[in-house]
Amino acid sequence: MVFYGANDACLPGSDSGQHVPLDIYKENLKNIIQHSAVVVQRPRLILVTPPPVDEYKLEIFDAAKGITGVRRTAEHTRLYAEACKEVGIALSIEVLDVWSIFMEKAGWDRCSVKPLPGSKKCSPNGTLDMLLSDGLHFNPAAYQILFDSTMLLLKSQWPEEDPNKIELLHPL
């Protein structure tokens, strides 16, 4: 699994120093996937999109650390999730779209033009509050969704890799 982009998606000019321009982010993903040390192993790769953010929680946790500027937005993070999916399509790599999975659980409608859940342009979202401990990092419920979604993808794309079907080398 290649799970990058949450920190890269910081806003340009934010004081975090973590922002990576979108085109460079995409190039970095390609470089990781196409690196000779990776390719020679012939792995079955899964790209994982950056998760959404909860701007309300981010503001609270940043303020507690003395940070006053906005570092991340829901809309900007969405761009990085979309870019991750584009790289997966371009390189024929499976993508686990955690951003969309979490956002759909938060009530997001792909066809809607309403502000994104997690954005300060709409009310706080209880689902994102439950999933993201500080507005960015996962709570146990989010890790469970990540695990369950990974298992579904693995079983659908590589059924022979289903952990329940793999023969144990040293049975218990």
C-alpha cells in the first residue's frame, strides 16, 4: 500500500512547510511505484488516497499548539485525492479511495454542489468528528474502515490473496 498525500496537501504558503505542489505529488507517486527496487519485486500495489479533513477539529488542535493560520482545507485535500486516483488509473494500479469512502459516510453526495463535509462552509460533521481524532489523523473507527475496505479490495482484485484462503506454513 502506498498511502501518501495528507501532509503534501497542506495549503501552499502554510507554516507547516509540508506542502507539495499537486504536479510534484503526482510525480512522486509515480516515482515510488515505478522505482526499480519496487518493480523488480512485482508487487500487487494499492494506492490509498489521502483522507478528508475536518476543518473544525483542525482549527481547535492547531490553536492548542499556537498555530493560527489555516493549514488544510477540505477542498484542497480533495484535489490530492483526485490526483492519487488519476495516477492509479494512468499506471493501472488499484486505488483505495479512502477520501470518498469517508466522505460518503459523512453524507457527501458526488453530484452535489454543496460545500464538502468537513469544510468550514457548512456545519460540523459528526461522522468526520468520529473518524478523525484531530481533524486529520484516524481514530480506531477510521482504521477499521480502512482495514475493511482494504480487505474488500484485496478479495475482489486478488481473491487468491484472501487471508482466509491462504494455506498456513505452520498451522496452529
